[in-house]
Amino acid sequence: MRLLIDAGNTRLKWQLRHDRTVVSQGAGGLEAGVFSALAGRGPDVSSIAISTVISESGRQELVGFLASHFPVEPRFYWSEPARGGMANAYAIPETMGADRWHAMYGAWKRTTGGFAVVDAGSAVTVDYVSGEGRHLGGYILPGRGMMLRSLKNDAARIGFEDHQTDAGEPGMSTTECVHHGRFWLWQSMVDRIHRDSLQNDLRNLLVTGGDAGGLLAAGLRADRVDDLVLAGLDEIDTEERGSP
């Protein structure tokens, strides 16, 4: 069986697959319990494929962590100039975050025609791909947590509480002003994504990531695919290895 890992800046997600079927999955920080669902199944893992955007020191820590749990050496997959008819817009493809490339490839393999991928994680990334597989470029914006931390840490007199809201009207307290303001920005971002998609004839919109629900609440008209990075990683790992 193959272990697929999406190691992000704040969370690690994994799936154990057999013949392309997910038989177990989990998520969490890089700690002993993250693979608790695989207790006793280490010998069943024949290969490990990883998509990651963490630092090199973090990557080495991950390698050491995996070595203590599984008997196989992991294989890392990075962004590429092209694959399977989809071409990267970056002049230096390896400088693109692997998660973006893998999410795009997952969308490329499951849709017909042009598409937009929105990944709402620690950062929010938006990528556009034409129906011919040409990456049209994208955007990287701060995610929800990053926005709130910047206001809390960098503005001494903006004090606010945690507050989950899907409201964008003017706030009546500092807490409301901050959280409504973030949602208002997301609504503006969603409008731009819709406009760009229409202009470029991108008929498929896919959203993934931990804050996907917030973007849908802000009006994003997209299909939610929670494991899009892992889906793309699965496709690439299967192609590289020549078998499921």
C-alpha cells in the first residue's frame, strides 16, 4: 500500500491507498499521534509519496519522523515544467509551491475544460489553467489566520477577540470590524475570481483547504474537493511508479 502525505506549513494530511482506493486517512501536526490510525500497519506501507512546502530543516525532521514509523524511504515530488498535457507558467518551475502544482494536476485529471483552483490554507492560492492545459498564472494571498495574526501582532491598539462570522457589513465593535473586514475582503476576492474565470473561459472552479468553507460562505461558486493536493500527488506517483 502507498502512503501519500501533504505536509503543509501548519498541518500534515495523509492517506493510505490500495489500488487507488483510500483505506485510511488522518491529519494533524508532526507528532506521534498523527499516524495513530496506522498502528501496526508500518510493514504494509510499500512506498511513501510526499508533497510539501515546509522548510528544508522541517523536511529533514519529517524524514526522520517517518523513518521511525515506516521501513521505506519517502519520495518527494516537486513542481515541474509540464506533465500530462499541463504546462507550468513559471520560468523556474521548481520555485512554485509543490502543493499548488499537485492541486492543479489533480484538477486537470478530473475536469474537462479550463479551471480555477483555490486552496485556502495558511495562505490562499489561486491558479488558473486553460482548457488546453496552459497555466495562466495565479495569486498568493494571506490566509485567514495570517491576516488576523498580522493585525493582532503588528497593530498595538487593535484589540479583538476570536469570532467566527460570515458577515461583511460594517462592524459595530473592533472585533466585528476585524472579522467582518476579513470576510469583506474575501467577498471581493471571490468576485475577482468569478470575473477572471468568465474572462478566461474557465468553467470549472474547485476549492480545497481548511478554510474552503469560508470562501464558499463568501459566495465562491465552486466544487469543494477536500483532498485535491493528495489526489494530484496520487496521479503523479502512480504515473512515475507505473502502477497503483
